[in-house]
Amino acid sequence: MKAITVTASFIALTVLAGPTFAQTPAALDDLVGARAPGAENQMQMRGYSLVKTEKGDDRSYTYWWNAAKRQCVTVATMNGRYDSITSTLAPDCGQGEDRRSANSNSSYGYGNASPNQRQSPTYVEDRDRGGDRYQVAGRDVDLGLVCFGEGQRPGFATTYGYAWNSRTKRYDYGNRTEMTGQQFDASVSLQFWPGGGHIRLPKKLVPPINSRGDDGWWDLYDVDMGPDVIRAKYRLNGLNKPVVTINRRSGQISIQGTDPYGFRGNCDLIDGEDHRRF
């Protein structure tokens, strides 16, 4: 599946006008808005090496690794300029996590890093929300998220052109229908509680043949609430059981099902019965 990234166009959403959770490293914030060629030279001069590039609809994404700081960042480029620079996990750059983090501040993965290398975590695990804690179907919700981004689903496209006809031994003009991936803007909501959770999907992410969710919500299973990454699955039908992966530091989410079904985006933390961000 083509890389589908949710920061992409993050979507005419004035609801995101408040502060985001993804952090821009202080040493790189002056590069946001800079022209890409010059900014790439600056990235290299500051100790970063290009790892990989992914393409979205209206922008591209590059992953950079700084071996000295053991820091991975994602750069979104739009119209030839750096649109955003966000910290992400070492595995996103093909690197292992720094095991020194077990020595101190282990819940945040800081290890022995100096203060100017430390990145504020997006989400704090097992946070006591007090009066903001709310229930769904009698279960205390530990974490509520709304995620905006781009989805992709199977579709069909008709193309026109010439094709070789082996029977008449000539090229014939005609059309053919091919299966393709249709991309669209979308948002998903997730709620987690001890041992489980559920996800609300937009109609465009629900195939015609499905297991019938509960008012748009699908149960999550195999939920793993790790300190840095959340993983879970849901069942659309017998053949399509998408995997949900959420980076708790950058706030990025990816959903990967049977190709080309998928979704990528960024998540906001939602708390309380009235679903406030603040």
C-alpha cells in the first residue's frame, strides 16, 4: 500500500487549532518553513542522516536519524518547504530502542540522555484523571483519542487506451476496469480500558461485507498498551483483520489491513465526559 500519512492535509480541521502533541526538537525548529534543499544540507550538518522517504498525496515524508543523540525525526515537505519536523521513535528509523532507558526515567525512555536531548512524551501511561475519568458501558476509559488523517480502501477505475488483440493481430481501442486504492480524508476515534477497547470507523473505512460494528464502533482485541507504542486489532470480516499501531510519543497512528485497506494520521488526547482537549 502506498504510504498514507495523516499529517497530510491534516485536514482543514479547525478542531486542530489548539496545540499538538508531536514535538519539534528545539535544535531543528528554525528549519520549519525553510526550502527543502537548503534544509537537507542543514540536517546533515547537524548530525542527521536520511533513512527513507515516503510519499503522501500533497506532501512527502522523510525520516532522519541522529546517531549521536539516538534521535529519529519525521520531516513533512510540502510545496518545496519543510512543513513540520516531529520527533518519533528509534524503530521508525530502523534503529533499536536505547536500553539505557531502564536505568532512569524508564517510563519515558530518557535513559542517560542529557536534558537538551530529552523529548516530552505525548501521553503519560496510567495517569490519574480523577474527575475527568468517564465510563463507557460500565467500564472506566483510561485513554480516549481522536485521530485525523488519510485512509485508503479498495476501489475500481476505468481506463481507456489501446491493447493488443491476439485474435485479430492488431491494437484495438477500448476500456478496462481495474482494481485500485481510493484515498480520502477521514477521522477515527478510539477508547481504551483495562484489557480492551474499541474503535469508531468512518463509513469509508467499512467495507460492504463486514462484521457489523456496534453503532459504528468495532471491538479491539489483542490490545497491548506499551509505554511507547499501543497495538491492537479489530475484525472487519473473516479475511480483513486490521492492525492498529499508535506511537505514544509522536501521536502518529497507522492502521493496516488487507491491501490496500489502511489509514495513517495523528491523534489528539480527549478526556472527560464532554470530550474536552483541555
